[in-house]
Amino acid sequence: MQYRECVRALREDNDYTQTQIAKILNIGQRTYADYELGKTRIPVDALIKLAKFYDVDMNYICGVSSRRNKFPVK
């Protein structure tokens, strides 16, 4: 799964709208929609925010692993 597909699946699985997630990232809904569509790459800092928000590790959210581990805590 590509990271944009993972981000969309996480949002839908948790019943959030694109507008709600866009507010968390401090961006517009259209920009977030472009992330999910693959028109715009998701910046690393936004991926980190999303990983923390959904409590999943970066390997999962980036599509490197299908194993859903929790976000590491310092």
C-alpha cells in the first residue's frame, strides 16, 4: 500500500473527514485532498503529525510495513 492510500484508509477507518484532518495539519481541505489523490507529496512533518494522531509508527503510515505498531514514545 502506498502512503497516500494508507493515510486515506486511516482517515476513513476512524470516520474523519478530509476537512477535519486538514485542520489538524493547518492546511486547506483541497491540499489534503491532493495528498490523498497523489497530486501533491505529503511533507515529512505532516506524515509525522498524522502518525502521532493515529498512533501508528512511520513504517506503517509510509507503507513500508503492513504491521500496525504504535507510534514510539520517547
